[in-house]
Amino acid sequence: MAQKTERIREMPLEQVMGERFGRYSKYIIQERALPDIRDGLKPVQRRILYAMYLDNNTYDKPFKKAAKAVGNIMGNFHPHGDSSIYGALVHLSQDWKMREPLIEMHGNNGSMDGDSPAAMRYTESRLSKISNHLLADIDKDTVNMVLNFDDTEYEPTVLPAQFPNLLVNGATGISAGYATEIPPHNLAEVIDATIYLLKHPDASLADLMQFVKGPDFPTGAIVLGDKGIKEAYETGRGRIQIRSKTSIQDIKAGRQQIVVTEIPFGVNKAFLVKKIDEIRLNKEIDGISEVRDETDRHGLSIVIELKKGADSQNILNYLFKSTDLQVSYSFNMVAIDHMTPVQVGLKRILSSYLEHDEAVITKRTQYDLKKAKARLEIIEGLIHALDILDDVIKTIRASKNKADAKNNIIEKFSFTPRQAEAIVSLQLYRLTNTDVNALQAEKSDLEEKIANYNLLLTDRKVLEKQIIKELNAVKKEFGSDRRTKISSKTAKIEIDEKALVAEEDVRVLVSRDGYLKRSSLRSFQSTDDSENGLPDFDKVVFEKTMSTLTNLYLFTNKGNVIFRPVHELVEAKWKEPGQHLSQELGLDTDEQIISVFELAKLDEKLNFVLATNDGYIKQLALADIQPTRTYKSRAMIAMKLKQDTSRIIHVESVTPDTKKEITLFTNQAYAVRYDINEIPTSGARAAGVKSVNLKDDDYVVDYVTIDPKYLDLMKLGIITQRGAFKEFKYELINKVSRAKRGVLVLRELKKNPHRISGVALFGQNHELIIETSSARTMTIKTNDFPLGDRYSNGSFVIDPVGDGEPTSLTLGKPTHAGRDDVSELF
């Protein structure tokens, strides 16, 4: 009894996965994704061309349905999905992807806008004329043939290829562990370099680059700089910048337009036009009035119409930087060479092609020599038979049958078996004198051909001449002028950001809870003062008429700072709320904007003074919070907070050499006054230094700054949690050094003592605004109250029970129009 073999084996998962994936990787690398260095084709492309060639679907025959070609390819050579085969076939016909298309199509084969081709049942296809030069002499044993997937037909492992197709049409592919990106090149340049290398095997890369200047994309455009090209041709990897071909034209009414006539290789034109139009709609730059795609049968044309007075060159530079009008292209020249994926440079590609071309011509010549010798043998036999025709006829007539006749004439007249077969098959009309002359002529011709074939096979110089002759024939028939311009200029783009923005005055509003907007002055002036669009319980932190060329810095109570150019603020009607910061960046729900600063230039010598409620303070230089490329989506850190409950209570700007003083007020009515220059300048992520010596249950409420020359003119106003208001002279607070506890500015009561809720600094004839916890406001006039001393508690102005406890005290406006208030001077 035969012993059964165990078909189930236990193997480690790692071994199974490694072995299976290794086989899969080898398959997709060699049989799917990467082109062969000799003919520049992937397997599916090679099978498409060969199947259409077998079906006589060539350039000199009528078009046939693409579905028929796909069916033949799928049924005989490529057992994969019809959509992938049709996609590859269409790709070979698209003249914006292929420098020399290998397929001709009738019908919709897609577009530069990314449109899909029509279904294969609607389109027709055939091989283009240049494809004949890839397939020429394939029936003369020039390339190796292997059985197809079901062993019913033979297919070539490579095409004969009479020109270096890998460079001419390029390739793109991704496989396991490998990818390739080879750009198209100019056929005439590539052939010239190939011929030069054939004549000079030791040629350097610089020698070859005298002919191959760089890629020649079917879409034209301009390649900036040649450094990346040299690196790619030397190592197989390199990076270049491709810029659209543009011109600036004058149109009516003193305006200009930018016209794009060539775009970078691989760019979707429809997406490009859409992106430019989005820039116009979103007002990322000002000056574009309209974007139109005027492409027609005469060529590509994208028109960008500009507003009157717009800086056309600056706008064009912005579009180069922000859209696919300029893109980078990375060479990654990987191809299959001797069954192995290799990263190759220009010289190796040409050398491998020449090696292949020599082998093809040698095999073709050997095939032709063999055929010529066989024919010559027959011709010589026929001529000899005609010389002894009567004897031959007599011998044949005496034979029993054809086989006997062949044997008899071989034995009697020393003919070879082939000659004997030709003689007994000879038709009677061939026995005329004219046919004898034709045989003699054919013999002479065959002898000459055989001599030439032998010479080509034995003499290297003759072989090289033949290669050059065939390459030049292809160049003469299909060579064309270069489309892509190679520029020695680099791709650096300089943009004047301000020149991209139309300068105009707008009304800007920033709210405490994070709403930002800019409105036209017309919208602002036509809306009532009370209708600012903000939600209930929100309040205005900053409101001003300003130029669109200015910038805003917004400081929050949690130590963040947000940068926003005014022209980037959302434009809204004044009665609309505008855009909330949460739509662009993430802030905590309880985070509030406390201070906003307007800056015309970002290189100003300026410091910000930041103070926290838990007694820390620092100066922060404007130079340390310059906007980064992520400023739109991420806030910058302005100050590190010590605890979760820490909050920044006030921010002011000062010059680095300021002589100003600062006075901080605590909730328990302590005031400490010292020079601002005692506060060191720290980095954005620093926590600062101690500002005041706080009691355990005390905290800083606010601070004020003052120029010493106005000391005798300035007054301080204090509002307490019990609703009492008091004003007194600033100079009553003694000046000390930083981090002291300070002096009391209210009289301490044993029962229900007053605590400071808000502080204001003013000159005279001013209104002050008190806000309460119930969102009510009250306006008081400073002239209605007497000056108090440092130990008084002021007069009650608000009922905390009915109106809510006071939460802040802010400046309103001078009570006498036209009279300067001292506090406005600084």
C-alpha cells in the first residue's frame, strides 16, 4: 500500500509571510510596475503593442474598436482587468503625457483637465507610425519569446526597439520597495547622444549633455536651473522646478492680463484654474478680477485678468508660489536591467540600449543570412537543373512518385534534398530562357547580400554604421523641435506681500470672545452704533478704522498671541458677527482676548509688558513673536503660565528704552509702583519675574503705566466690589522697587472690607465706564467726584445687589469735545 504524504505543514507565520511577499514583490517589480531599460516599456504596454501588431491593427490599416484590442490583449497575453488594460492603452495615446504617442485613437481619450476617456466600446485605436520602429523585425528571431500565461501563444520578453524609448517617453510606476519617475525627452537629442556614445564609449556625462539638455515635456513649460538635471543624469535622482510659460499683456482701460500658454508636466489644468479662481474669491491677494480657461483647438490658454493698477509681476510671482503654475519634479530613474531593478543615470540607459540594439541587429542579420543561404542553395540547384534539363526530366519521368523522383535526382546529379524538392515542385512555365536570367540575377543579388551580412557580423565598424543609419532614419522621420525650455536661472521667487493687497481703509472689530471682522466704511457708517453683530454678553476689545496693510497682534488671557494681517480678516457687514477664531485655530472655551495691537511694520523696535494675576511680569520683544508659516492655524505662545488658574490680566506696548513707570493694583488694595526698566525682557516661553509680593489670598487686578513727565497731571480711579468709586492723584503712591508689597490705597475695614475690582488712569474731564457681573454698564463723569486721599474709600455709585458687582473700569471719552485729555498722549 502506497504511503500517503502529509500535505499540511506547520510553518512559522514570519517564514510564510516573507516567502509569499517576496514572490509577490518580485512579480510586481519585474512583471508590472517598472519598465525595461531596453525598450522602455512595462509588460502591459509591451503586450498591448504586440497584440495590436498581431491583429494587423497598425498605422497603415483602418482603426479598429478599442474593445477588440483590449479583448485580444486580455484573452491572449494579459490576464488582468479590462479597465487597467484600457487605461494603459489610452495613456499610450495621450499627447500631453507621451512625448511620442505609441497609439492613435479616434474618440474621447481624456483631457488635460483630468476628464476620463470614453468607454472602450465607443473609441477606436491603432498603432501609431513610430510604434512600427519598436516592433520592426520582431518576426526575425531578434528577441526572446516565451509562452503566455496559458501556454497557447508566444510573446516577446522585450521589443526590438529602433530608438531609446525609455528616455523619449519616460515612465512612471510604483512597486514593492521601488518606484520610478523618468521624464520624457526629445527624440532627436536622445538619438544624437546615443550615436555619440556609440562612437565614443568613454564619453563623459558632460559630453552626453551637450546633446541631451534635459527633459522635454510634451506640455512644454520651462525648467529652472540645471543642477538637478545633472544630479539626475549622474545618479538617477534629482529635483527640478518646472514653471509655466506666461506673458503679461496690456488690455483696454490701462489694465493688464496674465496669459498662460504652457503648464508643467502632469498638472491638471482644470484644478489649476479652479485654484487660481479660489485665490481671487478668497481675496488671498487683491488685483485679480477674472480667471478664464480659453483653451481651444489652437492651443492651451489660461487668462488671468487683473484690476487697474495691480502689480502684475508680483501677482504672477505669488501664483508661481501658491499654485501649480510652478511645481517641483523629482527624477527617480529606476528600470529593469538584466532582470534586476536598478537606479540608472543617462549614460547607463544609453549604454544598455546600445547593447540591446547591437544584439537585435546581430540576430536579425543572422536570420537574414540563414534565409539568404537557404534561398541561394535552391537557386543554384535550379540553375544547374536547367543546364541538364533533359536528363533531369528523363529521370523524373522514370520515377515511381515524387519521393522516388527526389531520391533519383539526388543520387544521379548530386542535388541536395532542398534542391531536389524545389526541382520536382518546379512549374513548367519556369523553364523559359527569361526565368533562367531571373535566376542568375537573383543569385548575384543573394551572393552580394550574404557577403554584406557576413561583413556586418564580422566587422564591428560595419555594425556601428548600420546602427547609426537606422537611428538617423528614425530621427529624420520623427525628430521634432524641443518644447521645454531649459533656463539657467534658479527658482527663487520674491514676493512683496503688501503689493498684493489693495490699500483701503476698513473698520476692524475684535471681540473678547474671539470674533474678528473687517467691514467697509460704507457698511459701518450705514449701521447704527449699537448694531455691531456680536452675541449677547460678548464685548468689543478693539474697534478702529485702519488700513488693510496693517497687522494685528491679539493677546489672550491664557498666554497666547495671535497674528492676523488686516487684509486676511473675513470681510462682513457691520451688523454681522464676522468669523470666530475657533474656525481657524483651537483656543480653550474660556480663553478670552484681552489686548489688541495695531502694527504697520513687523520689524519695529517694540516690547510688550505682560502681567499675570498670580504676580508675574515680563517684557516680550516683538522680534520674539514673529509670525511663522502656521500662524493661521496655530496661536503663538507669549508667556508661560505657572498654574492652571493663572491668567494674564493686562498687556501694553512700550519701546525698549522706555522711561515709563508701572503701578500694579491687587484685589486687597495694595499698589506697587516702579520703573518698567526693572522688568527684564524674556523669551516667549518664559514665565517672567515676580511683579509684586502678594499675600496668600490676594491677586493682581490690573496695572497702569505712565510717563513721569505727566505725574502731577494724572489721576487714578478705583471701583470696588461694593460699588464704591474713588479718584485720587497718582503721585500719592510712593515709588519703590519691583516685587515689593506696596502701599494700601483703600482704608481697610474690619467688616466687609472694600476690594478693588477695576482701575483707570485719566487726566481730567473724562467719562469712565463701569461694567458689572450682570452685564450692565454705567457711565460716570470724573468731574462729578472729589479727589480723595490714599486712605479714603470713595463714594457708592452702584448697588451690587440690584446691578451686580463691578467687574471692570475703563476709559470712555473726554466730556468736552475738542479738549485734549492728558492720558491720550501716551
